[in-house]
Amino acid sequence: MIPISSPQFGEEELALVKEVLESGIIAQGPKVAALEQEFAKLSGTQFAVAVANGTAALHLALLANGIGPGDEVITSPFTFIASANSVLYTGARPVFVDIKEDTFNIDPALIEAAITPRTKAIMPVHLYGLMADMDAIMGIAQRHNLAVIEDAAQAHGATNQGRPAGSFGTGAFSLYATKNMTTAEGGMVTTNDPAIAERVKLLRAHGMKVRYYHDVLGFNFRMTDMHAALGLAQIRKLPMFNERRRQNAEFLNQHLKRVVTPHAPEGYGHVWHQYTIRVTDGDRDAAVKKLTDAGVGTGIFYPVPVYRQKVYTELGYNQSLPVTELVTQQVISLPVHPKLSSADLETIVAAVESL
Ligand SMILES: *Cc1c(COP(=O)(O)O)cnc(C)c1O
């Protein structure tokens, strides 16, 4: 079976992890600081603050922007549940706006109608490695004086008009095992605002600036040097990983004729976290079964709009956004990761063309 994702480790990761073990500093230490520096460069920001996972990155990015009880945050319902859950953790309420059919990202044309006096932030999600329409979103945010928190969990190294993901608003990245680069579990907050960087640092370590003096209610959301060692090796390979993903996606785009293939609009640097087709003329379950039988691993990201998840319906959410409803029924993600061989790509094409 060709897996839908496959992390890649080599001598570089082993050497850096060994260094950490031999140093005796295994929790947050110099490797975390080094990874933060390299990550800030990647995202084109002044600061990057490492945390335990991507959900914690979103949560602290929201808190550092002053989001809390009584506030509303506009976001996409076509995403991993962590995007919206991080808003709930702060006591604020996620407000879901429909997506665009061709990009799977939040539709900026629908955002202004969802703004109320309680709206404090917009959280676009750069789904599958393609950035949201940040030009339009930043314009709306400026007009209405809203914060922007980018869920860049799937967009390491992605760009929009040459500007990297995580450099428009406050960025939140995940370094989970399946992402374009990984520390097994891990996250990163990126910003150009020193006050936000300071606040995230304070909140990730129990609100402690001076040892054992706690000014605010914080968390233990620190990353360890063990994880950062993996991250340092991975971030140096990321350009190569992303280039391979791009080449794989290009091959699939050229050879798949019978399904709706994804594309990168002009001016967008897509990093192909997922390669997602739409089955518009039939039974998705049957298609998944056929692909599995042909040895092609698949993923459905995501089968249910966030507002239809039980956690949300029990909070009173009762919505039906047409594009989200449609694509949750149609999407299938195919393997596009850097480990695919030419033979794997041929197998994927043959299997999809015979659906
Ligand atoms: C992976 C992911 C997250 C959460 O990151 P974790 O590291 O798993 O906590 C948030 N949003 C999106 C879109 C993701 O894909």
C-alpha cells in the first residue's frame, strides 16, 4: 500500500537527537532556541516561539491577541477541528463562513456579512498547503480593526504574492508527524510583534518571567530539545521536501483527466500538504475502496463540517453552508509526499483513471 503520508528521517535527525541526549539538557533548551531562529527565517518574521503542538500554538496565538469570553472569531468550517476548538478554549465563539470551491479556503466575499460588534479576529486556514486569499482578508481586517490569526498548520514554506505563511497576521504552525516537516508533536507561533512573542513565551511556561513568580494563568505548552533536534534536521530539508511535493503534484495534475484536480492560483506558492481531488460524479466510498484495492492509500480531509461535529451541535450550532456541504462529500486526498517513487505515481494515476 502506498501510504497517504510518510515522515522521512535520516542520519541528520539521529545525530542531532544523540547530541541532545549526550548534552543532558533534554527539555526546553538551546535546540528549541535554535529551531525558533530558523523557523522565524522560514516564515519571514522577527519572532518564532516554539510550543508543544499546533493546537497550543493556535490557542496561545489567540490569547496573545487578547481573544477571550464574549468575542467572536471568524473561521472556516472545512478544517481539522483544532482550528475552531482553539477558539472555544479561550471562551470565545467560532463563527463559520463558507469556503471557495476552487481553493477550499475561506471565501473573503462572505466574511463582512459575518462581522458583528463582537468580532475580534479572523482565522483563515491555509488548507492542504495553499494559502488563503490574504490580500482580501488583511484588507477586511484593517477596515474593521480585527486581529488575524493564520492557521498555517499545513503550510510550512507556502507563500502568497511572495510573502510566507505566518507573516501576515500571527502565525500558528503544527509540527505533527504527518505535516510537511515534523518534530513528532510540536508547534510554532510566528509574529513581528514583540509584545505578542513575549506574551506567548509567558503563557507557554505557567505565566512565569522570574522563576517561581507567576503573574498570569499560563500553561505547560513547552517544546523539548529532543523534539527541536528533529525539527532542526527537518527544517533544513523542508525546501527539498516541498520541491518534491510540488513535482509530484505537477505530475498528477498532468496525468489525471477524470477527476477535478487541485491547482495553485497565480501568485500562490502551494506546498502540497495534501493533493486533493473531487469525485463529482459518483460514490466516494466506492472510489476509496477501489483505490485501496489498487494499493493506493487515501485520506478524507475532512468528512464532516466542523459545525456538524457533535461537540458543536451540542453547543447549538445548526448550520448548512453549501460549498462546505458539497466538498465534504466529494474530497479524496491522494499520496503526494516526498517519498513517492515514479512507479508509485504511475500506480496512483492508473488507479484514479480507472475509477
Ligand atoms: C494539524 C492541524 C492542527 C493542529 O495541530 P496539532 O499539532 O495536531 O495540534 C490545526 N489546524 C490544522 C488545519 C491542522 O492540520
